[in-house]
Amino acid sequence: MRPTTVSPRTVPGPTNPSPAHPSRVRVIHPGGDDGKPGGPVVYWMLREQRLADNWALLHAAGLAAASASPLAVAFALFPKPFLLSARRRQLGFLLRGLRLLSADAAARRLPFFLLTGMRFLTRRPLSPENDIGPSGLRNARNCYCFFYVSLTGGPTEIPALLRRLGASTLVADFSPLRPVKEALDAVVDDLRRDAPGVTVHQVDAHNVVPVWAASGKLEYSAKTFRSKISKVMDEYLVEFPELPAVAPWDREQPEDVNWEELINRVCSEADNVKEIDWCEPGEEAAMEALLGSKDGFLTKRIKSYETDRNDPTKARALSGLSPYLHFGHISAQRCALEAKKHRHLSPKSVDAFLEELVVRRELADNFCYYQPQYDSLSGAWDWARKTLMDHATDKREHIYTREQLENAKTHDPLWNASQLEMVHHGKMHGFMRMYWAKKILEWTSGPEEALSVAIYLNDKYEIDGRDPSGYVGCMWSICGLHDQVGVFCSLYRESNYDFHKHRLLTTILEPTSSLYNTAVFSGLEGTSSIWKDTLHELRWLQEKIRC
């Protein structure tokens, strides 16, 4: 059955109780007359790991309030090999963020279920009183915060939870990635078979403009996508309402979770890529990174974004928000709203930031949503695939194995430094990513292997790996995605981005052993002005092809 869009009403009301824009919501399964009247509404959280500024949670709360039903949140941890083979670095950040979220849920009197299997481990009474105050869940009483924990099951436990709770509606996050879509399909199939009365909605709370509303097709370039999204931006870029008040929770009462034990156990089963220490998880840390009085991006660093964001020696010019956006600890819409409020500080910087935050980031969701083969050569445009295959047998001066590339054992100090920055820091400077990926294409046996290696390394080491933006970045660099045909082909002929200016870069880089050893580009602040001057050569080429 094809998903449908909720009827086009713009404000909550008797027939449209949701505070969310109707086009954000798709009806995946309409349910039936045998649904549980007054049964709980369950929000299946996955991509949007926050309680504030969350259209999916707002939609679920609106439905619950309209039917005088209780509301609960469930998070399903994918069992080993975990979602998209997440490593310790990503899992640790995710689980520590969920621990903070669970405490926030308890403070708001909101039941929160962590599903990783059938074993019940928690029960937490919240208050002896018995009403919901006007400000919503913050004043709810006589409720419990719940967690279900084991290390098997995950999303497969969602239907069982809904049946036990007698749920009337499931509201699910949106993600364009295959494993998430497959998990949702499996849950819906189970419900159609064993609980057909449960209604299933999906809400795009990740994008400012919902992916299916921004465009009905795979977009060719940022130029075509930008024009579409600009026309409807004012309709969607609005302030978030308060969470509607809902009925108190009166269902199952599991026991408490030992978060430290769970984190240690899950991380011990994942590949041992060490956790990062430069970025703290959670909604509070995310807002501090955006608006903090000490070092907030919009409050303290926005003025240098337009001029310095492409300079690897000035890492503080970047927002540092990508981990929070990836894990959903902050809403892109909140970032955009606050950026517009601060536009007077530096109009060009804010405009450049919004281009990356909205146009480029949501273009990545467009690609992964409309192109199922978003992580393979099959997903490239025909002209790009032909160019790549025509040159697949070209003689290569250097060929490296995946292991050599992973361990930064190449002849190129600049590339090695970029790789080591990603391995140790968990984040490669965005300016170097295209160079890094294009050299993988040059140093492997063909485009299929190059794309596979680039995605493997990106997903393993980047704290925000396993993300549409990462897949599109690799596809853009290697397969010319979102490039003009002539530009991509001419660049490929120019020895695949290895022009003579690179020799200047590596010659100047070689004496800066601190960069090579620490692999943190911000450590270059004290290096020679010659290095900084020469960066414009690489910058020129990247800006030339950025359509």
C-alpha cells in the first residue's frame, strides 16, 4: 500500500489535531475499526533523539490529546551488528545521549521505553499525584518512566510492545536509509497481520521542508533543488509550539535501567573505535554549541564562517553541529530559526550556513530517498558511470589496499593527515573531504572499490557517519553526483584532481610534523603563512565544481 499524506489543513482542530504541518505526515497504515479507542499513542523515536523541537513527538502528542489518550516514547536499539554497523564511537555517543534523554523524559513525566529485547529491567514511579497541567507533560502526575532492555530484538519488539500496551497509533521517525525503511516495513507488515487496527504515521521531523514536499523526484543538482525549497521555506520555517497536554500514563510499569552496564555491554560488542571527547552528547550540549555564551557558533563564531570555513587551519570557523544534527539532539529547523535571528551579525555567514544546513543537507535526503542505490555505483548518473568505467583500467601510479588506506600508509602526507584526523578525532575537516575521496578513486583498482572503501572509512570513523550527507559526499566526490557533466569529466581527465598545485601542498606540509602526528588540522594555527596562502589553490578547484 502506498503511503498517503494527511489531509491538507494548516492548523490543529477537531479533524486535524496535529500541530505539525500536514505535509510532514504520511499515513503508512490507516488502521481499522477494530483499533483500541483511547489506546496509547506511541512515538517510535530513532533519528530524532530529542524531546524539544520535534515535529514527530508534537504530532504524536496532538493525536493523544485529541483522543484523551496517554502518550509514550519508544526507542529500539538495533541488535548486533547494530544499525549500519555502528561502532563503539557512535554507539557510545548514542547511548549516553539516550541516558540524558531518559532523565529529561522522567522530569517531563513522559514514559520512555528503550527496546532492545523482551527482558524487562525497569520501573520508575514519577509522582503520587494525578493530573496533567496546562503546560503539558512537564506537569503530568501519577506516571511512570519505563525501559525494556536486553541485547536482542530491537525493532522487532515494537509490534509486541504496541499489542501489550493496547496502542491505537504508532508515530515513526523518517529516515531515507534502507535498513530503517526495511525495519519500518517489517513492523507495519507485522501489525497488518496481527494488529490491523493500529494506525501507523510517519513524520519527517528531520528536514525543514519534508523530503516528499520539497520535491517529488530525484533532483539533479543543488541549483534545481534550491529553487524549489526556497519557494516554500517561509511556509515551513516557523516556530515550534508547546507540547500538547495528554492523559496520564496508567500502563505497564517496568523496572530501572543500569545505563552504565548497558553502555559498557553494547560498546564491548561493537568494533573498538574509541569514543570522542571533544563533543558531549545531549540536547543541552547541542544548544550550548549553537547558542552558548562562551563559545556558541551563532553567538561567538558566526562572523568568520563565510571567510574561514574552508580553511583547515581555522577549525573554529565551523559550526561543530553535525554530530548533534546526525543523532537528532538538535533540530535543523531550530538551528535555522536561530541563525535568522542572528543574521544581523554577519549576513553573508548566515546565508552560507543556511545553504549548508538546509539546501545541501536536505538535498542529501532527497538523493537517498529517491535513489535506493545511494551507496553504490548503480546510483550514479549514467554519464558519470560511463566516464568512470571508461577510465577504470587507466594505469595508476599508486595502488593501496583498504588496510593501507585505513592506516594512512600512503606516500601523500596531506592525505594521511586527513585520514588520521578522521580516525583519531572522529571528524575530518569538511574542506579536505573531497580531496580525500578523490585520491581513494585514484589509488584503488576501480570506482566500485573506491566508493566502497570511502563509505567504509567514513561510516567507521566519522562520529556522524552512516548518514545521507556522508553517502552523498562520497558519491559527489567519486561519482560526480550533483556536478555538471562537463566539469566532472574535465576534472577526471586532469589526472583525477592531482594537478601540480598538490605538489606545493605536500612540500609545504611535510615539515609540519605536528599535523601528521596529531592529525588535527586546528593544530596548524602556528604554521607558516606559506601553507595558508597555498590553501587557496585547493579551495579554488573545490569552489569551481560546487554547483
